[in-house]
Amino acid sequence: MKTVVVTGGRRGPGRVAAGKLARAGHHVVLVARTQAAAEAAAAQIRTHDPVAGVEPSSADLASLASIRTLAAALVDDAGRIDVVFNIAGVLQASPSRRVTAG
């Protein structure tokens, strides 16, 4: 069993990937911008497979500090991260969202 982090797991290809990986027996950390969104996506995956090993988590991928905090928490909890599916992206054309160090 691998620890797999899936960013952008709230909907679309990220949620599909998270569900398939969880059903295959991997420990999946489903990352969304908000905890509520991650929990809702994890709940949807569990409706199809109640024992799916999917853990909701949140991080603002436009914030390097938020990414570092998430990574440290994941390593503390799981001991390691085996695979990262970075499906989420930050739309740089957005006037309100910018990548920040903090």
C-alpha cells in the first residue's frame, strides 16, 4: 500500500483518480482548497466504496507556506509520501490569486 497525495481531488479527474487509487487499496490523501470541499469529495468516494482509504485534507496551493505545512503533516502522519498526483493548478491569469511565499 502506498501513500498517495491527490491535489485537485474535489472534482473531475482528481476525484476520479483518488477514488480509483483508494479502491485499489492505497491510502489516499485527497487535497482541496478547503477542508469542507475535501470532506465532501471523500464522502462521495465512500458512497461507492465505504471502506475506501481516503483522507480529506486542505491546502492553499497558491501559498508555499500552506504546502509546506501540509507536507510536514503528511510525513508526520504517514511517515512518507510515495506518490503525488498534482492535478490542481493555480490559475495565474486570475487577478485575485497569486502564488505567495506565505
